[in-house]
Amino acid sequence: MIPLSYNIRNLAVRKRTSAAAAVGLALVVFVVAGVLMLSHGIRKTLGRSADPDVAIVLRKGADVELASSIEEPSVGLVTATPGVARRPDGSVEAVAELMVVVLLDKLGTDGFSNVQVRGVPEDVFKFRRSARIVAGRPPRAGTDEVAVGQAIRGRFRGVDLGQSFELKKNRQVNVVGVFEDGGSSFESEVWADLNTIRTAFGREGLVSSVRVRLESPTKFDGFKASLEQNRQLNLEASKEADYFEKQSQGITIFISALGFVIAFFFGIGAIIGAMITMYAAVANRQREIGTLRALGFSRTSIVMSFLAESIFLALVGGAVGAVASLGLGFVKFSMMNYASWSEIVIDFEPSVSSIVGAIVVAGVMGLLGGFFPAVRAARMNPVMAMRA
């Protein structure tokens, strides 16, 4: 086999063309890694919202809380179902909540977007143990006070501590607190008093969902069976983790499809660039190729040598693109959650699998870009090549 150091020296001699091909490949890897990191971020953001001990109850046939409607008398029947955990004082570990969406002006742009507002009971922070107020104070029950998630704080007009915005026309609410929840999707919401939301939107006596903490995750099947056997309730239960997993699927598929379409066309350009670079190398090194054949190196050795050169160039470019993509870990990306039709803020989540996957893509592009030039080099007549 031809030593790999021979190929590396040849790439170093053709600095400009090698650098141009490597930059094109790096750009493709950057896009691919970004798409994989964003998809991972979507799943992780929604996954952080799930508690393994919590089950969510919706009206049968409703895929999301926004489309669900449960009457107040049914809430007591849900919380009385066997398997629901109780606090030391004897109260049930459950919250009934109402979901609505409001249209707010975005800051830094002329556009606007939907924001999810959750009507919550006074003890919501006791139920959601990972959520905590990081600025200000919790809103008081029965008032026009709200708390906003850390992720959307300051992204919309009036959505910041000490400011106010219109919940509905002529119905102002005041932001008195900012909460965080470990980077979950709840941080993209506004939390207000349950009865305030009911009154403002004409939803008296109704909630969107009931969340219950189970005595243990193993109690879920029994809880679900007991709840759903009462057909008059017309309710269905699911694990909170499964609920958010379903929500993430649509966004992940959309982002992945869009990103890989862009990466595909960028990749075609990068492969062509690598192919041009390698064809130029073959044309400029005909005498070297003829000499190698005359020294006894086989056609297979020539093919493997040029492929190694192309793949090495691709991996160098891929490594540069992968390292650059790590900077996306400091970027927050807001997009529409098509399950709830509201804005959600997502982090690019770097992972070993996304980086390795992107570099593998670079190696494949190097293989495709170098294959035909390598075959051409191997087919050269040694005598004719030395005379060139």
C-alpha cells in the first residue's frame, strides 16, 4: 500500500484547493450537526417536562391539553381513583389546569406569536417540585397576577418582571414572578390563577387537564383501567412522559426533514467540490501515478490511496464543522410548537451521537467525491502517464 504520509503531503502542496473543499464539507457538517442537536434539544426540552410519577388525564380523543375540556365535577372523581398519592396532611397530589393561548407582540421584531397561558391552582409549586420562583414572588390566588417562564422572559412585550400585558382586550395582568423548571417546556409558558383564566375566557367550571401524582409508576395501569372503565366520564389517562413524547414527534420530524433537505443540497455541492479537487490532483500528478505503477503498485493501491486522500480531507473538514457546531450549544431557538400552536424556546443540545453522526456524513461525502477520480487514476496507462 502507498503510505498515507504521501497523500497528506500532496494535500499540503495544494493548500488552496484543499482548503476550499474542506470548508464546503465543514459547512455541510455544521448544518447536519445543528439539525441533530436541535432535534435532540426538542426531545430533551419536552422530556424534562415529564415526571415519571405523574399521569395526565384528558378528555377522550384530545391529543393535547388545548383541545381538552373536563367539567369540574369530574375532577373529584379523577383524584379519588385508586393509586393517587396523598400528602402527609391527607390532601391528594393533583392539579387541575386550564390551557389557553394569547397573541403577543415579540420584542426585537415587528412580528407576533402565540404564547401558552396555563391557569394553575395556588398549590402548583407544591405539585411541580422542580419548578421554583427565581425572581419576584408567586402570583396570589384570585388576582390578575402572573408568573412567566424563564425561557420567554423578555421575548414578548410586557412579559418581564414588573411589566404587564393584555390577557384579553381590556384585561391587563401584572407579572410578579419569574420561574424556572430545569429547562423544560413549562418555561415557555405564563402561569396565572385558574379562576382568573376561567373568568377572562368564559370557561367557568371547566379545566383542560388533571395531573395526578401516583403512589408509584407501577400503579399507572391500575389507575388507567379504573378511570377509563367509567364511560360516563369520557376521560383517558396517559403517562406524562408518553404525552410529551408524542408532542415532540411532529416538531422533530419537521425540523429533521427541513434540515436534511438543506444539508442534502449543500452536500451535493460539497461532493462536487471534493470531486473537482481530486480530479485536478489526478491531472497534475500523472507522472507520479505512472511512476507508482512502474514501481509495482497495483491499481487497487492507487484507488485506495486517492480514496484515503479524499476521505482524510473530508474528515478534516468534518472535524472543523463539528467543532464549530458546538457553539450552537449557547444559542436558544424559538419556534412554533405545532401540537399547542404556541411559541416554545429550545436549546441546541450537543451530544456525542450528533457530532459522530455529522462526521460520518463527512466521511461518506469524501468517499463519494473521491471515488471516480480514484478510478480514473487507477485506469491510467503507466507509460502514457509517465510521458505526460
